[in-house]
Amino acid sequence: QKGTEVHTVPFSLEYRVFFKNEKGQYVFPFHDIPIYADKDVFHMVIATKHPLNTIKQDVKKEKLRYVVNLFPYKGYIWNYGAIPQTWEDPGHNDKHTGCCGDNDPTDVCEIGSKVCARGEKIDRKALGILAMIDKRETDWKVIATLTVDDPYAANYSDINDVKRLKPGYLEATLDWVRRYKFAFKAAFKDKDFTTDIIKSTHDHWKALVTKKINGKGISCMNTTVSESPFKCDLDAARAIVDALPPSRESACTVPTDVDKWFHHQKN
């Protein structure tokens, strides 16, 4: 994948994907990739709280975590990522949900016709949004579609187009997240509402990266935000990679139970 570098092998605890700029220098995608690619078009990437915002697999009790297959869904039913330069502030009580943010970037469920590669930076347009409540925290999920390289993208301009052109998809999205034990606040909102939420979380990110708000464990190091006290030079970004242990040479296998089916039993 152009603009990324893989460290060690997939399905290992040490696996990482780093992002690079057009000059091949390491960057922090959470902060260094601009939120907007064009007017009303935003970037979508994977970003984390870790130094250099690397892609890494989630870990629980020192074991890799996988999305379970809850019948009839095998893994995720969209491309899943986040919008750079956004942040859902855990100290801000959202007026729409009555709950504070989840301390993460704003998530994106991308519903285009292409299965995207891991670490791919892609341009998206927002169509709608859903508020999910997880452990009393607000977790916004933007519904978005491809703007380039997708022959059907021009047909979508708002959430109602998804209802019309992909009947059942939004209902399946609600069903999927219900099975993974999330709660909801209201229903899917339209594009204008979505744009306002994205702008709000972008403002919260600005406060975070300029140290007007305590980030509570989030790495705010960056190479491009001039007003940020966390801005560092490119050598500092390189040093993070150089400090990693040597890459694993042998391939890792995926546990067999990753393909196991589970069923949501009714009470």
C-alpha cells in the first residue's frame, strides 16, 4: 500500500502499519493527515492513541482480538476507519446524546462497492450518522461512501439515497451493532447534521492538539500542526520506528476459531 510501511508480520502482537508522507517520511496520521480532501469530502484512515498512530491489532489479555462472526454477519459489513483530526472529547457532554465522548476519533462505516486495503487513505463524503452509546460514552458512526474509484458514488448525496439504493443496509447496520451490545440514541441523521458533528469533533481535536484540553493518554505528537506544542521534527518520528524490536521473520497463523459462527440467543 502506497504511503504505508509494514513492521513484522500480520497476526502477531508486534504487527504495525506506519504511515508516510509523499517524501517517504514517517507521519502521525491522526494529526498530520488533513480532515478534508475537498469541500464536503473528508479523509478516512485508521488512527490510534499509540505513538505514530500506527495500525495494530486490538489485544485483550495479551491475546489478539478478532471480530466474532455473529450470524448472519461475517466480521464487519463495511470498511471501518476514522476521520483524522477529529476527537470525541470525554470531558464534553454531547447535547444530542446526554453522554460524553469516547476519547477516540470519529468512526466511519464506509459503504462503497470496494473492499479497501489495510492502511489505505481514502476520500469519502458523509451521508448520515448514528449515535451509539457504549458504556455511557458517545460513539458517533458516520455513514459514508466513496467519492473516487467507485462508479456508483455519484448516486449518493444523503442518507435517504442509501435507503433507496441499498434497501436493508441501514437496517442491517442497526442489527449488527445491536448484536454487539451497543445502545442507540435516536435514528440515522442526515448529511447536514453529520457535517455539524464532524465540524464539532474537529474543533475538539484542535483543542486537544493545542493542549487546551488534557488528552488523557492520547499521543498528540505531530509534524505539521504549527500551533501545537506537541509538534516534533521528522527525526523524532523516525526514532519511534527505530526503537522497535526487530521484525519477526516467521509467518503467524490465524487461530481456527476466527471462522467460527456465533449466534445471538434470545432470552
